[in-house]
Amino acid sequence: MLTCEICREIVSDGIHLSDGGMIHDSCFDSIQAKEEKIRNEIITRQGKLDIFRGEIERREGIGFKIVSIFSKPEVDTTDIKKAIRIIESNIAQLSSTLGSLQDRIAPIYDYFLTYPPDWRKRRNEVIERDGKQCSNCRSWSRQLHLHHIKPLSKGGSNKLTNLKLLCEDCHSTEHGGRNFSDEFSSSETAFSKRVANIRYAIKNGNRIKFDYKKPSDKSHKQRTVQPAELVNVEHHRDSGSTLCVRGYCELRKEERVFALKRMRGLKVI
């Protein structure tokens, strides 16, 4: 029985991870909600901080001092500065809490089958590590994309050690001409959509149909399978693993295991 990587309770249906783990959808939603709440609280306090700082600048400005000679307005900023220190302390505490939450969930995001929610943060960390240039052509570009050195479909991860920066042209070349101009407009990858369809079929008792090509095959063959479960199969020749689906194959009339990375055109029937 699998246990959720977040709450450690038994999980039979949820978000599959590339290392064979799984998390409850509800646990993931809860983490996301907590992050959003903290961010909103930081933004709210930052807004108040800006107002107070602006008021101090106004009171300490030359124009205000000239007016104060005649009208005697409130010039003392002691209370405002005290409020600023309190707000700054609150923001620091909230930022620390947010950082701890992100550190807790980051190892799980390492094995997401989609672009993880902290994808942009990972991009910034790789830029800090490697500089803002394409790792292939060494050109300096504002349009730098993160590229998985080892694809997720082949057991790769979202760890920084498996990520490198590519300009849009080099990224497209690496993927056979694919258009990456909208890289961050969708949280799903083709691989994650395949996983989602298989999960749906397992949950609802549907069959799946797809073209499949083993390493020894010269061409793809159509398979129809009644999926039973998603399993992570360890490689024999290296330390990697591949996400597979186990189920009854109508072509072979027996239970088989199929690697998701060797499928194409998967449909739920």
C-alpha cells in the first residue's frame, strides 16, 4: 500500500509522482491554499508598509516643513516608525513560514509529472547557478527555458541537477521542432496528460487504446488494455526507473506491463 508523501496516510488515488510515489489531491490543494494565504498576507502588509513609509517621506519633506511653520501639523513620526518595525517583523515571520513550507514540499515537486508550481523559482535558481545564457549555444537571451536533461518520461526529475537553460531555438531543436513560445501557459505536459487519462480509466473501469513500440519492434502496434494500476519499474542497466501501466492486454490475452514513454495516441474507450 502506498502512503501519501505529505500526510503519510494510505493513498490509492491521487497525484502520481515519477519516483513511484503518490500524494492525495486534497493534501496538494491544502499546501497550495496555505501558500496562497501567506503570500496574500505578505502583500497586504507590504501595502501598509508602503503607505507608512510614504507618510514619513511626506512629513520629512521640505514642503511639509515649510507648511508646518504656519499651520503646526503633526510632524512627529515616532508612532509611524514603530508601526513600520512591527509590520516588517510580521513580514519576516510570514516569509520564514512560507520558506519552510516551500522547503517541505520542494522534494515532492522534484518528482511531479507536470511543471511543478515552483517551476519559475527553479528557473531563477538555475540562472543564478549557470548565468543567464543558453547552455548549448552560449547565447545571452531573455527567453531562456528550463530543459529536462533526462526526460520525465524516462525517469528524469525536476531536480536542479537535471535542469539546464536553453534559448527558445535550442529548446525547440532538442524537441524536434516543438514550439515552446507558450512554455509557461500550461501546467500540463503531454506525459502528465497521458498519466491523467490512465488514472481516469483505472478509476472508472474504462479500457485504453494506444500505439506501442518496444525497443525490438520496427514499428508501433496498436494495443487495447484494461488498466489495473500505474507502477514504477526499476531499470536493469542503470539506477533509473520508468513509469508503467499494468493491465490485461487484449492482443496478448494476458496481463502485461507497458512503459508510458513508449506509447503514443492514447485514448480512453
